[in-house]
Amino acid sequence: MRVTIAGVFFYLQAIEVEQKMNAVEPEPIHGDSVVVGSVAYPVKQVGRIVTGQDPRDFSAGEMVRALRRLGFTCKPRPASPEPTALL
């Protein structure tokens, strides 16, 4: 499938993403994530590995859209806990 990440066209297939991420240790998730196989990865980490681009060059939203089009489950940034008032 043809996807655009940071203005660059890529032809990606779900199996290709799965193969590239197969032996990769996931980084801590602080933002949006994607489940590849049974492992959750930050979408920026997957984008960096799959496209070879610097993660500063593309947004998490671009990767989420592309990965969803390929059939992957993406999850939004974890909700930050509500600040507690000091009494």
C-alpha cells in the first residue's frame, strides 16, 4: 500500500512491518502506540525502523494513519493522571 510519511511516498505491506519489528525491543511508550504481532511499540519507533526517517521529520499522527490503513491496531497516548491538590 502506498503511504506518505513526511512528504515521502513509501510502499508498505503489513507483513513487511511485522518482519522488520520482529526482533526489535520496544522502547517505553509515552505517546501513541501500535500493536505489531502481540507487542506494543511507540508509533515513532516503528516509523523510524520501517521508513528509515528521523522521527523528528514525521508526526505520530502520520504513522498512526498509515499503520491503521495497513490493518494494525493503534492506541492513543496514555492519559496523564489528574494532578492531586496538596492539602
